[in-house]
Amino acid sequence: MAFFPTLLAYSITYMGLDKDTSRFVGFLLTGMLGKMLVGVLAIILVALRFREVRNEFVVAYLIGYFVFSAFEVYGLIRKLRPNF
């Protein structure tokens, strides 16, 4: 389920990079914001539609989302760090 929001985030980032590489951070943050908004929408839809598994889904989704986001940010910081 997290594949499509991630695909959306990277699509926004790469479309922005094709246009202007000097605004990489802005496009990256816009992509991550889009991914977060799609995730929140998925949580709301599942919470309203499937009330019996609402708590389990929300907890599992948020844990997966934050773990993936932490590795994503760590990977970006590591690659963008200047080499001395």
C-alpha cells in the first residue's frame, strides 16, 4: 500500500529535478508531503470503512511509514553530505 505514495513522491521529485536542479530540496519536501497526505488519506478511508481492524491498521501503517521515512532521510543525508 505504501508503494503508490512513494511512487508519487519520487515522481514529483524527479519531475522537479528535470526542470531545475537548484531546487532539489523543495521538490523533495513536496514529494514527501504528497506521500504523507496520501498516507493520511489511506488511514482515514480504512478507519471509516473497516472499523473492526482500524486500530491495528493505523498502528501498523504508521510504524512502517516512520521506519521507511527514517531510512529515506538517513539515506539522503548520507548521500548529500560533503566529502572532506
